[in-house]
Amino acid sequence: MSVKKIFFASDFHFGVPDFRTSREREDLVVSWLDQIKQEASEIYLLGDIFDFWFEYSSVIPKGFSRFQGKIAEIVDSGIPVFFFKGNHDMWMFDYFKEELGVQIISDELIIERNGKKFYLHHGDGLGPGDTQYKLLKKIFRSKFCQWFFARIHPNLGLGIAQGWSRKSRLQNNKKEEFRDISEEWLASYSKNLLSKEHFDYLIFGHRHLPLDIQLGESKYVNLGEWINFNSYAVFDGEKLELRYFEKHSN
């Protein structure tokens, strides 16, 4: 009997750059979920699943029904699925928990599996610098900001959101590149964490670049994104490995 595996992915950014391309990416992600569901013990989606998400009391953004249906099927089969809030979909509330049965994670999550300790986070607002975004994050996550946006009619509110999405790094298919580890702020953040507490694996999204960097006895992994890379990570009980999905692969 094969060993069950834990899967990690992030930054699908459903909704950009246009309807057709987003639907093609949604179909690709659904195919990936179909492929892994037979061997998965848990699935962690580390944020920016959607390029924008807001839940009104009785309205959600239209679309993404194939993805949501597949997630519901997986959860109903007994496989836990975790959604992390990213900087693009931080306004997830309880819809996915109530309708699909997923578990929503607002910030970091620490887990231990098979003797290995994992630190999981979307990655936004961590490390040095980026003071302006850190302030904006506090504002956007405030109850008042959420209450105020909920007062806006969905047609207007989601229209504003679409304008915001057009400024996304992925809107124009920008492909991130590695320059130097000294410029990798999440690697720096990981080093700082490791100086205080041991983790075997520190896994993030947000950076939009698949990275697997050894930090002493620990490993920093970034999951990349699904416009250019279709990258994800899998833990087989012994080691964590970055992989790349192709729809017709076996």
C-alpha cells in the first residue's frame, strides 16, 4: 500500500488576466487535484487562490465553480483541505468553511508530520521592509474596513476589485527571477525564525517563484505560482520536494 502524501500549492490567482485564461488555469488546477486526490492525506493551499475575493452576507464573486466543486468532493472523501488567506483573498470569512468544509488559516500554521516540523504562511508582510503594505494589511483586515466594503453594492464593489486586480504582478504575465539569496526576504525571515526555533521546512507562497533553498539543516521552500510554473510541493513522509504539473503527465 502506497504511503499517503501531503500536498502544498499557492497563488492560482483565479480571475486574471481574463476570463478565458483564468478558466484554462482553473481546469488545470482541477486536473491536478484529480491526479493527487488518490494519494493525498492532506492538501494545503497557501493563499492567493483568487486574485480577489470578498464575501457579502448573501453574495460571492461568480465563477470558479469547477474548482469549488472539486474541493467539496475532496473534502467529502475525507481529505482535509486548508485555505490560507493571501494578500489578494484576505477577505475570506466562513463561506468556504460552511459550504465546502475547508479550514481557513489567517496567518501562520505550524504542524508536525512524521517527525518533521513545518512552518506554513502565505508570506505577505513578513521580513524586512514593505512598511506601506504592512500598514495596508492592518487596515484591510480591520473589522471597520470589512464592514465598510460590505456596504458597497456588489456590482460596484467587485468592479473596484477588478480594477485593483489589473495592477497585479501576474496581470501582464510577469515572470519572477532569482537574483541573489540576499534579496530573498522570505529566506531572511526564515533564517530569523530558525535562530529562535527549529523547523525542518518553512513553506511560503507570495514570492511567485519556485525556490528550494537549504538553510543549514532546514529548508526554505517557495511554492511559486500557476501562470508560469504550475509548481507545487509534496511531502512523502520522508522528504519535501518541489514538482511541476503537466496536464497529461502520468
